[in-house]
Amino acid sequence: MAFGELGTAEQRLWDDFPAGVAVDLRAAEDRTVRAEVLTALLLRGPDAAAGRVGGLRLTGARITGQVDLAGAGLDFPLGLTDCDFEEPVLLRGASLRGTTFHGCRIPGLDGWLLKVDGNLFFEDSVIAGRLTLTRAHITGELRLSGVTLTATELVGLPAETDPACAPGVWALWAGGLVMEGGCFARKGFRCRGGLRLPGARFGGGLFMEGAQIDNPLGDALSGDDLTASTMVLTDGFTANGAIALPGATVRSRLSFDGAHLNGAGTALDGSRLTAGDLHLTPAARPAGSLDLREAQVAVLHDNAHARAADTRLDGLVYTSVQGVTGLDERLAWIGHAPGYTPQPYEQLAAWYRRIGHDDDARRVLLAKQRRRRRTLGPLGRAWGRVLDATVGYGYRPWQAALWLMLLSALGTAAFAEGRPTAAQPGQGVPFNAFVYTLDLLVPIGGFGQRTAWYFTGLHQWLGYGLIAAGWLLTTAAVSGVTRALNRT
């Protein structure tokens, strides 16, 4: 053989390969297996024994050199447990059956265009270098639970140096990954560096309960245009870096229930996101902003921590919104957005109308007009305050009635104490202070009092004021109601 004489461990592996017998070297004196021997065994080893399924099942080996299976095609399962690899593993373009690296220590793995007919397991392994699965295709499950994964640039650096990470430090590079089964990176999964998943497809879902990702100056998870049946980032999931999911599609549930979103600038970029149920219920207030612009969600679940965040909601469309909260909290949530954007108010009002809470819908639209008023010039703001005080921008027409009652009472009391002068002595209707006040306040029509009687002095100026107030109330009422009907 080109690699010379086999060592004791290598000979055991070679002999047991045809029958697929497990080889456990943990207690062996010789645990070393050369990478070239392992590669030769996998590519040109003996045929399977009669009636047996051949395969490699190796435990506790120290593998020296680089395992290079680039472009290889294996028709048998590959299982390695508690093995130490001296160099990164090369699986570029390989076609494998079910493959397991359980509890192994690997200085990186390159699986660009890798195809696995079955499961690919890395559970409880330490991968001190980049894991590349770009455009890989896995028909079964990908298991990363319990894995410690470190970007190549950070290997050998203590954890406290992570804040110096530069954007673009990726521990998992898996753009275009196609998963027919689920991807599980649950409790115990720890990643130093970001997860890059643009265009990835998770047919069986992505599950990261209790996982932690550290990439504070970049994206913790970058999933532009990602597609998944479900995404579960819950139960203490921690992202020290942004979660970027612009244009992603999650057909069922996207959940951040009990998560810690610590991205400093943008904690969650969900712009153009499409999801069935979005559970935006983190364990604490996100450190950065929540961007849900142009997102489409069937049911939005939120909590007080999410509503306390700086949130971009312009264009967000939802069928229903759920959460233990009141209208004031929801209005405050919308109010966190910088500038004036009418659509979030219209969307919330539409939902309240849909569930039959018309009064709440009007309160939302009134809040929208008050927010808009801040963007106007001095004259616009002044007229807006008049509309607000008189008719609530048309959403509180009863306020005009209150003003009318107040002014009527004021005028009646004042004119009852005055001495009116008849326009034509001995003619006309008798003086009535209440009807005279109404005649001044109502600008259209008349009751005959204003033409039959007049005052001088302070009462005359009070009359002018009531006439002006009547015109102002009428104009505000017409303008406000028209505005409300047009929903502008």
C-alpha cells in the first residue's frame, strides 16, 4: 500500500470494515489513524462481507493528516464518535449516506455542494473552524445540538474578545442549503461568529431553543430570503448580534418566545418577512430596533418587551394581533416609530373594526391625526388643535355638542342679566336669552331673535364672540367629519 504498513488501530479498522463492526479505540494503546488510510479504506476498501452491510463505525480515534473526500461517493454509512481530527475535513462535492460526527473535535469542515442521502449529525462536537454547507443538500436531519462552533478567525481567542469581532465573521456558511428534514441546534449549541443562511430552505423547520450566537458587531443570523416550514428561536435563545431575515418566508410559526435579542443597531430585521404566526414575545426588551416594514403576518403575538422596543411597523400587515395588553400600550408601540407613518394606525384600526371594537378603532385614528399634527407647520398645528378640541378630528362629534351646551349656558346667563334693545320697538318676538344665544351660535337659518334685538357694550362683544364660535364649530365639524369619512 502507498501509505506503508498499517498500525494496530488501522489494521483493526481495515479488518472490521467489511462487516460494519464498530471499532472502539478509547481504551486502546494505539489510537492513531492516518487520514490517508481512512480515505483509502472509504474509497478503495474491501467489499462488504456476505450478508452484512459494510461501513465505518469508529470511536475514540486520533486522526492525523487531512481527511479529503472531495467529490467522493460513498454507498455506506459513516459514523465517527469522540474522534480528534488534526486538520479540517474536506467534503466538497461529496455524495454520502447517513453521516455522524458525534462528540468529535474538528478544526473546520468544508461541505460545499455536499449531498447527504440521510442524516448529518454533529451533536456534542467541538468545531474549531468554519462549518461550510453552502448549497449542500440533506434529505434527512441536520443535528447541531450541543455543538460548540467557532469561526476560523476566532479560534484560539478567549470568549471575552468577541466584542472585537468584525462584521462578516461567519462560523456557519450555508447559503443555499437545502434541508428536507429539520435542522436542530438546541440547548447547548454555542456559536462564536455568525450563521450565514441566505436562500436556505428548511423543509422540516429550524429549531434553536436555548442556543447562543455571539457576533456582536455583525449578524448573529443572516437569512435573507430564507424559507422554512417553522423557525423556533425560543426558551432562552440568545443572539448577541442582529437577526436578519429580510424577505424570509416561514410558512407556519416564527417564534422568539423567551428569546434575548441583543443586536445593538437592529435586533431583528424582518422587513418583507412573510410568516403564519409571529411570536414576538422576547424575554427582555431588545437592545436594538425591530424592523417589520412591509412584513405580512397572519397572527402577530407580542408582549410588553416587544412593544417597548424601537419598532418600524410601516407596511406591516396582519390578520389578527394577540397579546395581554390594552389599546394605550398598542398606541405607544406604534408611537415608537420615528416620523409619521399612517399605515400602522390604519392597520390597527382595521383590526379593531374587524373584531367589532369600533370605539377603539376611532381612538386609533384620532391618535393618527394627533401624530400627523406634529409634522405640520404652525398654522396647520393650530388648526389641528382646533379640530381636536372641537370634534376630535371628526371621530368625537359629541365634543361639538358639549361646546354648544357650554357656550349656550354662558350666553344665556350673560344675556339674561343684560338689557337688550329692540330693533323695532313694539314689534317682533319677545326677548328670550336662551333662544337669542342659539340664534347667535347657529350660523345657518335663524330664530328671529338676532334680528329683533341687539346689545351694546360688553354684551355686544360677547355676541360677536358667540357668532365667531358658531362658525368655528360648524367649520370644524364639517371638516372633521369629512376627514373621518375619507380616512385621511
